[in-house]
Amino acid sequence: CLSLLHEHVNKCVTIDPGTYDTEVDRSSQNLDRLSLSVHNLSLVTRAMPSMDQSAHLIETIKHVHNAKIAKQQLIVNTITLFGPMAGVLMLGLTLSWHQLSFPFYPGMKPFLIYGTIAYQLFFLGLVIYKNSQGTSQRNIWIFVDVMITILNAVLDWYCFTKDIWGGTYDPQHLVYYSILSLYMIFRFIGHVVNAHSNPVEEMNKRKTGLVVFDKVRFVWVSRSAASTAQVYPEIEYHWDTLVSAWGLKRARQTCKISIFCTDSNASSCRDLRDAINKGSLFREGAVEFGRPSFEEILDECSLEVLESSDTRNASTSTLFAFCGSERLAKHVKEVKMFNDMLLSMTGNTQHSFDLVNQSYGGLVVSNGKREDASVSNGKSEDASADVDTGHERISTVAEVAEFDSYSVSSSGSLRSKD
């Protein structure tokens, strides 16, 4: 379970927060458009006799929508390929024609004027497109692009007022023109070869969801204060890494950590509190002494689905994979069935909630004997439960530790992406 938290933090620190927000907004916009398409075809889906046909139609709409976005990006990238070629053409003609020993022929001067202005407008369109896609946010190059565009306008105005278009450029003007043209050429080339503008890669991201979870909730439960003291530094290290990269406010929005200690020894709990009371997680209120409730965990998952308008008409899914004792697995299954009914009654019919259950260990019965469950792993076992909710994802990890042959105590951790 700690590897899941480690993976989430590593993905967060490797991307720019502004880029992450842009991808979240873009994903929400795509989901809104998809929801609108499903809503517009609701009458058609109701008329279909088979639910399989309805699901197939919704899946087809998704593919068509993704294909349209990929096609749009492919067209933009194809058009952008002509940018470097047009820039080299205009720069080469301008430099070579100004070295001619005879006057311009009719049409040569208008060609340089209109060709140069058209190329500059082409570059301006690229700047506007990149800014609208969010690929240049928090990037100093967007400001340089704007300055180059302004300098182009100033140079054009100067050339018109002095009437130096077509054969009357002096060497100083040619140097300015060459610098501006070379910058635009290399910016076009950078956009073409940039992996972030690859339409196939962008389509794969839309098909598989965001690379980084919207939010992760991590809950660790331990019956031993000593075990909690051993695990706490590693969890706090991940939290401090995220805070240093994204800031405290944004870290709270993308990750929530809770540590529960259920040790019945008051002295051990007091020693644990004294040992970690100066830690950043403890000051955040992440350490509690008590036991979490699976009912509250799954209820919170359902509430997040109910409160999100994106999931009402969109086809989303939740996968809850549980591994633990048979008795706890039965309880989780009952809670899951109740949440299924809650989502169905509130109109979230497009949301699918699946449960994968793998039990192990043993059950403690009233006579003190140990009954074997489906899988036995000896003295110490880990139980994990992952929840993946299409647009919002939740994963829960529990650890069940057997300390003697007559008693089994459970401790756990939960992660949620929402």
C-alpha cells in the first residue's frame, strides 16, 4: 500500500501543477461533451430492446468523440508542418532578392510584403492555439512569442512608413528581419517535434484517463503503536515531498493522509504521540487513535459520486478489489450492495460498482478455535482494497495481522483518487 502512495507522489512531483490543472479541466470538458451526447441520444437508447445495444451505442459515441479530437489535433499538426518551410522560403527569398543588382520585377515586391505578413499571422495563430490548449502555461516562451509578434508588427509598420519594402532594406534591417524570422522558424519546428502535441499520445491519455489521480486518500490503521512509529516516518516523507513540490494548499487538495493507531496500551500511545508530535503530518491532524469504519469509507465514495454532476449522465465505473479475512470480506460485500442500491435510487444508473473479493487467513469462532479460510499465509498477512471510480478513483488498503493462533486483529490503509 505504501508503494501506491509513493507512486502517486512521484507522479505529482514530476509534472507542473499548472499543467495538471489544465489536463483536469480538459478532461472535465470532454466528459461534459460526452454527457451531452449521451443525453441527446437518450430517447434512442430507451427505444432499444437490449441493454447491450445501449452500452454499445454509448461506447461508440466515446470512440467517435475521441476520434474527432484526435483528427482535429492531427490537422493542426499537419498544417504546422508548413510553418518552418514557409519561414525558410520567405527568409531565403528576402535575403537573396535584396542582393540582386537590378530592380525588382513587377509582383516581386507585393509577394515579399504579403508573404511576410501572412507568415507572421501564421505564427500568431500558432501562439493563440498553444495558449488555448494550455501547453504554454507557466512557460516563459509564451511571453517571448508575444514580444516577437509585437516586434513583427512594429517592423512592418516601420517598413510601410519608410517605404523600404522590396529592395531597399539596408544591412541593419536585414539583420532584424533575419533574427525574427529564425526565431519563428525554430518555434514552429519545436511545436512540430514536441511530444506533448502528439495527437496519438493525447488520444491514448483520454482513453486511459489522467496520468495522475485527481486525489488520493491514504488511511493506515495499525493495532501496534510500535508498528505505527516505524511506518510514520516513511509516510511523512512522502507528504513532505508533495508539499515541497506543490505547496501545502495544493497538496491538501490532491492527497489526504490518515493514520489510525488502535493500540489498547495507553502508555504506548502516549509514547507514540510524544515521538511524532513535532512531525508535519501530526500537526496536520493526520494521526488519530481509534479505528476507521468501512461503512464510512464506502459511503464517502458514494457521496462523491452523488455530488459530482459529471457522473449523472456519463458512463463511469468503480472497482473495489478486497483482500482480507473472510468475515471482513462478507461485511464489505454487504456495505457495497447497500451503496449499489443508493446509487441506483438516486439516478446514477450509468455508474457501475464492481467488487472483486479474495479472502485468506482464518476466522475466530466462539469456542476459541481457528477456522481456515480460502488462503492461509501464516503469521502476518496484508489485505488491500482498491477502488477505481472512472472520473474519481478511490483505493483502500487494509492490513490484517495475526499475532497468535487465537486472535486476529485488522489494521488498514485507504487511498482514494477522486
